[in-house]
Amino acid sequence: MSASDPLPLTDEQVTAFWSDGYVMMDGAVSITDLVDLQASIASWVEESRNHDGPFGTTMDGRARFDVQPGHSAEQPALRRVASPQEVCDVHLRIMRDSPLVDAAAQLVGPDLVVNNVKTNCKQPGSNTVVKFHQDFAYEAHSNDDMLAALLFVDDVTPDNGPLEVIPGTHRGPVFEHWQDGVFTGTVVDEDLAHLGTPVACYGTAGSACLMHTRLVHGSAPNLTEVPRTLAIFSYRSEDSRILHPNHIPSVNEGEVVRGVVTGRIRATPYEMALGELPSTASFFDQQAQVTSG
Ligand SMILES: O=C(O)CCC(=O)C(=O)O
């Protein structure tokens, strides 16, 4: 984007992001990138049929491709690809240069760096769910000018397990994500009961939800016969420094995608328990330990 190009988000969208903690945008990527992305992900689902469990390796030795228990060649249940941009050109291209990046820079930039990238799938019949949580509880940083851009790879509908967000919760506390000494990465029912009603985010393929790192969110199973996939690009302000190891490490962590290296750190006050790195492929196993919520 050059200085003369119009900004991707209107003033109303920017205001909505800071007030509600999320905002939807259309046309977050080009049609070419969207089609390439759909093809890459479809090929990974096909490849997963050749594996009995999680497969591939990321830089910390954990599996790159995570599957839901019950996964089989006949009914593939690929649920997460960690750091897909390390093995897929179109993920890398979108991460570095797309309207989605410009929108992220408009919200938490102008100096913007990569935090992490992941792709979440809900295959038909797989019962993949994301329990309510705040991303920040997994990823302490010196300040919380951070967001996830959740790109809709497929049309997201009421029945295919849409992202659900609880507006305004990014302005409240970071809730406890440990239960009985176990990091479940989940906000428990007792805390959820005091929050508002979740709002589901629908949209056509190619649209995206830009979501603040502290917003409480989750999603239900896909009840349809077609996959629901989100490619999730997390960014932070360049002066927000990571305080413990990234739970989805990659060679691109800290890469400046917009603006400049300032060489500064900005710290804002908050208190929370540190998260715990997953020992298996992804946070789905951590969330499966929850006893309520
Ligand atoms: O895939 C989804 O529905 C939500 C993803 C999410 O919250 C996450 O991966 O942190």
C-alpha cells in the first residue's frame, strides 16, 4: 500500500474495534490469494488421510499438523496447522502483504510485527470446538496492542462453528486460564456467566474478523457437511515485546511487516498468570483438560 492509497478501514470500523474489541472487514485478501489458500488447505486435508495422528514438525519439535481424536483416512479431522507460512507461499504472502495487514497496521501500528500464524479447520463430523478464552493469557507481552486477523477461508455460517466473541471484554480483566494447577487455556463458566451474550461472526470467504488479543471468544462444532477454516494472522505493535516463549514459534516471529523498527519498548500495567506452553501439537489438548467451562 502506498501513502496515497485509501486506508482499508473506515473511521467507524476503527472506533468499533476499540469499543467492541473486534471488527469485520470484507475483501481482506485478493481473490487469487483466497483461491490459492483454499487449494493449499484442501491438499493438507488430503495429506492428513495418510497419517494416524499429528504429523510434520515445527521449529520447537512439536507437530505442525494437529488432528482431532477420531481422525481417520475415511473421515479426516485436521484441526490446526501451526506456522503454515513456513511451508506455504500463499500464507506467507498474505502475512506480509494484503489488505488484512494494512488493516492490522491501521489498528495497532503503524509499526507492526508478526506474532504468530496458525490455520484452524473444523472438518465435517469432527466435533472440533474452541472453548472460550483470551489470546493474551497465552502470550504475555509488554503491552496489549495486539490483534488476531481471522481470515474466513470458507463462508462462515450460523451452523458451521462461527467464531463467537463477547463484545467489550477486551476492556476488562484477563481472566484466570488455570484450573486446579492445570493450564486449561479456558475461561470457566463462573466467569463467563458475568459477561455478555456471545455474538457470532458470519461472512463470506475472503472476509476477516480483526479481534483484540484480550477479547473473550470461542466457537462451537461445525454441524454442516462442508469444512469451516480460518487462517489466523496475529500481529502486535512493534514496541510490544514478547515476555515468554511464543506458543506458536516461527522463523517470522518479530518480523516487521509495516512501518519501522523503533528500538523501543512500551510497557503498560496488567497482572495475570503466565500461560503454559503446550507439550503437544496445539492448544486443543490443553483445552481438553478443562473440567468446566
Ligand atoms: O477457530 C476458531 O473458531 C477460533 C480460533 C481461536 O480462538 C484460536 O485459535 O485461538
